[in-house]
Amino acid sequence: MLLSRAADGLYWIARYLERAEHTARLIEVGLDLGLGRPVATTRGAADRLYGSLGLSEVMQGPSARASLVAAALFDPSNRNSVASCVRAARENGRQVREEISSDMWEQLNALFLAVRHINANPVGGSQPRSICRTVIAGIHLFQGITDATMGHGEGWQYLQAGRFIERASSTAAVIDAFVADQAMAEGARLEQIDWVALLRSCSALEAYCRYYTADVRPERVTEFLLLSADFPRSVRFATSRIESALLALARVTGRGGRADRLVGRLHSSLDYGQVDEILNDDPRAYLAGISSQCSLIHTALHESYVAYPIESAIPA
Amino acid sequence: MSLPQPVAVDRRTAAPSSPPGALFSSYWLDGAYDEMFDRTGQARPQCRALVEDLLAASLPRLRQHQTEADTAFLTQGITFTVYGDEAGTERIFPYDLLPRIITASEWATVERGLAQRLTAINLFLRDIYHEERILAEGIVPRELVYSCRHYRREMRGVRIHRDTYVSIAGTDLVRLHDGQFVVLEDNLRVPSGVSYMLANREVMKRVFPGLFARYNVSPVSDYGQALLATLRTLAPPSRTDPTLVVLTPGVGNSAYFEHAFLAREMGVPLVEGRDLLTHDNAVYMRTTSGLRRVDVIYRRVDDDFLDPLAFRTDSRLGVPGLLNAYRAGNVSLANAIGTGIADDKALYAYIPDIIRFYLSEDPVLPNVETYLMSKPDDRRYALDHLAELVVKAVGESGGYGMLIGPHSTAIEREAFRNKILADPRNFIAQPTLAFSRAACFTGEGIEPRHVDFRPYALYGDRVRIVPGGLTRVALRKGSLVVNSSQGGGSKDTWVLQD
């Protein structure tokens, strides 16, 4: 038995943390790209990464880039900045304090305090990197604590749902930022370095190499990030996790329905998808379809468990 | 074991400080009761081991412990919200390192006194909302009850399961110069602070594990179970497997941490008004599996905000229809609606008589002498002696609406004089008490600070009192105000076992 409001809070803790982690990783890769290489060869990849966060048109010059990074990391008026997401996750944690373990709460709170501390104490150029590292490591720790200290019951399934819905749509968005340019005229063809950046932004480079060797090709990268069954940041993997979370919820509450059907459909299309067909057809529409289906699943989940009409639930 | 040197009954005799006792170099003793040392500067028997440890401690070590303790509170998010302070929305409750020690025999008296007082108060509340025997016999003036802001006409004739009106009480005690505990005020609506009693103990265990080995300290950690057991007994008799919830005003409330803490300790949901609804005079909460009937609400929302249909219509914290469901006996509230009449500061003066009336016993814990401004003789005396008295508004809590005579200016006294004359029923006056001091770590050394003591009593089928309580400290030197909103802190309180 779980309060609807608590379910919503748990869901958003996980979504906000996943968003913070994703943003932090993209920024980290973007910053790293600029090191030890001519700016001209890396600008495209970095722009695409930042673009997928919805942050930039193409930014010119290092100072504009620095302010873009600051906006992505610290800007309190940007609801999707890393600091905002961590704060929002912690605020949700505070509201469902009795549903999460003390160890989880302390880690969430420690992460919040650490980000606030870094933000308040700028130390030269190391600040963006240190926040990215702190956030990624802190969120991994939170996830480990969650799995080890919270019962894997209903509440935990909402955390899973929130985390993987966010992951599926943000991975789709970052793939789209690269595929979009690739699909354009010959002159804009992407280099190997761009595809490596894409893989790294999903922590996928090593896993990709183990699977396909270090021969990085666009269609393989797309296939890996979209359709891999066992790489944890692929869209297909995330969708399978959403599906198992939703089925578990339907079982516990007896209130499944539309959300289960939507996620089942998305999962099947990825299970049986072929990367050559997707790329030859209209990859951007396919990726946009994934994002919109994720938001439909989100809405259906909300309507089934959180914001259902009272009239439907009053005992006769 | 005695204070190494300036066992300063008179500070002028202070000897030059020697290293081991340097921590105590600014300590002083005077007329107020000192929790650690007797008048001659000898450590009280129960404090000897503690003083020994402190004499062996160094300033850097204590500072390090203080940092550890503060960090523990911060990372656990044990914070409170200060109203009227824009920037500091969340702060940690200042924590003093040194435990305050209460002996088993002192505690036995406190426990007996609290049980007696709470029993009488419940009988009184049942009486004034039903037969009004005590009013008919003139023990308590009728107009005093009817004019109380917290008297709830809606509760007239409402049958409460087990006649338990106050099931959670936090009674503020102070120790006078002779060491006797007296009751300063009762908190019978939504007393707070119990989570700090528990959190302080946990932090103390982390910081001073060695000290616990030298003392036989009564555990307080089963408060959650005791609260749960108490609340269960309140459930409507027809509900065999009752569902309990804690109702909070929300994260913005200054005691939100405590609400979440208690819900977790008991393993029950923490709900807000928007999670609840009433249908057919029953209360339900909105869960992911549909609506679920609620049987007992430990509400941390004031009467005024509980039900916008019955009380303040602008309240968004409550549940429309709750009062009717309550009157129908379909849901229980802890505490009941309308208990505020019994912790009205003017009614307080009558509690000893109330105890005698219902129990035919003398009060175990005395009251502080109290002048009612609605009584002409009392008022005349008080207005003539404002500079020596403490004046309190009867309906206020948290240290607001107070005049502390000896620390006041002529302008403040004049303002209070006018307020009293304008609305005498709203004020009481009490002598300014030299209540006891306990040793505190100031960051520079160890000095005495004024403390009070709030134990928490539970009343369901019987009285349950966890041996301990919240000791609040007036951290500012010389201050008598212990409220967290006014520069107060707290310290762990050890009740020793025999």
C-alpha cells in the first residue's frame, strides 16, 4: 500500500537523478573533447551533445561555451540544470522521507550538500569537472544504496519506472542529435570522433568495443545504443525495465491498463527492430516516436496510480 | 570530584586556571540550581564520571566532537524551518554536546506526576464537553472555559473512544533553586520535539560511545513502538485492523522533519490533507491501489486548519468533512479536537485544583505561582510589579508573545500594560524563575546555561512515558528563553536506571 503522492515523489526522485546524471555525463564528455585536439574538429560533437540538452544553438567561442556549461550545471533558473535536478530530487526525497531508507536519504542529502558546496566555492577551471564527477559518483552510490537497503516492492518499482523512462527518452534525444546531422547533405558527414563522443556520452564506448571491436561505424553505434538487449543505457534495455516495473505495479495494485499496453508495444518494436530499416526509413521520426511514446507512458502511469478520478474509486 | 578551581560561588575568588581544568575556567555557580555541581562545587554523584571525562578532555577534542555532531545532523537532514526568515529556510537545531543527567529517583517523581496530571486533564476534558460538573461546582470559572479560544463548541456531547482526549502530551518542567521539578506549562495540542529526543541520543552514541559504558542510561528508542501502541488503542472499536496515518501540514512546516520521522518510526504513511478525502462520513486516503479507509489520524495540524467546512474556511491543510466523520465515530484523532482549552495558560492555574477534584489527590508536581490578569487583585499586583514578572499571552506558544520583566525596557512594559488592560483574559503573569542550569560546551569552554525539560507522555489504554525527554537550552549567556525559534538549542537527556 502506497500513497499516490508518495508514488509520484519516488518516481520523480529517480527521474531527476537520471536527468542530472545524463546531463553531467554529456557535459563531462563535451569538456573532455576540447582537450588536446584542435577546436575545429571537436566543436561539432560538443555542439550536438549540448544541443541534445536543449541548451544551445551553436555557441561561438570559449566564453560562450563556458556560460553554456555553467547554465547546464548550476543555473537555478534552468529547471534541467544539474544543480536544479539534484535539488528537486532531494526535495521529493524530503516529501517521501518515510518511504525511503535513512541511508538513501542521507546519500541524497549529502549529494545535495556537495553540489551546493561546489557551487558556492568556485575553484578555477576544475569546478565543472568536479561537479560532474561528484554527481555521477553520488548518483551511482544512491542507486547502490537503494537496491541494497530498500525493499524491492511497490515503491522501488516507481523509482525504476522513473529512472528508465527518463533514460529511454534522453538516450533517444542524444542519438537524434547525431543522426540528424548524418542524414543531411554529404558535406556534413560525421567523423569517427563524433560517434565516439556519442558512445562516451552514454558510457558505452568500452561496451561497444567489446561487442563490435573498436571499428566505430554509424549504423553499429545506432544499433548498439538503440537495440542492444543487455547494455544498460540502450533504449531497448531501458524499455524492458520500464515494462517489468509497470507489470509489477499492475500485479501489486490490480490497476494496470493503458500504460502496460503502451510500454509493451514500444518494447516489442525495439525487440524486433532492424537498424538498417530504421536508418533507411526515417530515423528521426523513429526516435521522435520513442520520445513521444515515453511521454504517453508517463501520462498513463500518472493517470492510473496518482491522479485517477475519485469517482472511479469510491467504494459502492 | 570537584570543579578544579574557580568553583566560583563568588567569581572574584577564581584562582588562575590550570591546564586540566581550563575548560571550566569560566564556570560559575550562584543561586540557580546547577545540574552538574552542588553549591560547594562538588560534582553531584551522578555526574562524577562525566566530569572526570571532561577534565581529561581537551578543547580541540571537544570541538572536534561538536563538528562531528553538527555534521551528523546536517547530513541526516535533521533540520527545522524558521518562520519569517527568508534565507534560512532550513537550519539544524543547535545541539549541545554534554548530556544532562537525571537520576532514577528524580525520574520516578516526574513520571508519577505526569501520569497523574494527564489522567486528571483527560477527565477534565471529558467533563467540560459533557456534564460540566467542575463548572457547576465552581472549581473552574465557567467564563474562563467558554472564553478560551481553543474551546470547541462542536465537541459538546461528542463521545470519544476511551474518553482519551489528550493521547500525546509534552509537559514543560523546570527545576527551581531547591532542585524540585515544577510544571511550567502543558502542551496538549500538537506538542513537538520528541524526534530531537531520539536524534540527540543517536548522535550522542556516535560521538561519545565511551561515556555510555560508564552509565546505565534508560533507552528511549522504543518511543515509536509506544506511540504506535497508544494510537492503536484509539481506533474505533469496530475497526479490527486499523489503518493509522500521520497528518502533516507539509514540508513547509517547521516540524516536518519530526512528522516524517515519527511516521517512519511507526511504519505508517505520512499524509497531507490533499491525500485524504471523506465520503459518507468516513475518511479515505488516495493510494496507488485505490482509496483506503483511514481509522486513526495522528494529526500534527492545529484544530483551526483541520476541516475547512467546520473551522477556518481558508485552510488548505485539512480535509473537508473530517469533523463530521469524527463526530460520527468513524475516525479517531490524536489529539482530540478541543484539547487546547486544557493548555490555556490561564486554565493552567487551576490544574492543581482539577487534579484534586477528579482524583482526590494532591499534585505530585507543583505549578508555578500564576497571576490571572482577569482577577482584579492579581492584575493590580502584576501591573505594579511588571519589572519582576514574566507576562505570557495565554494562547501563544513557542516563546512568542512574552514579556520577561527583568530583561525588558520601560517601553516594552508600557506596551504590555496596555495590552493587559485591553484584554485581561488574554494574559497571565508569573514570577521570573531562576530555573536550573546545566553544563554546556560553548566552543571555548564549559559554562552553565539555563535549561528546561520536556518529557513526553502517551495515554491510550494506559499512560506510557518513555524515560527521557527533550532538554532545551538557552544557549545565549544569561538568556531564559529556550525555544528553538529564539536561539535555543537542545541536549541529550539521560535518565539513569538504578
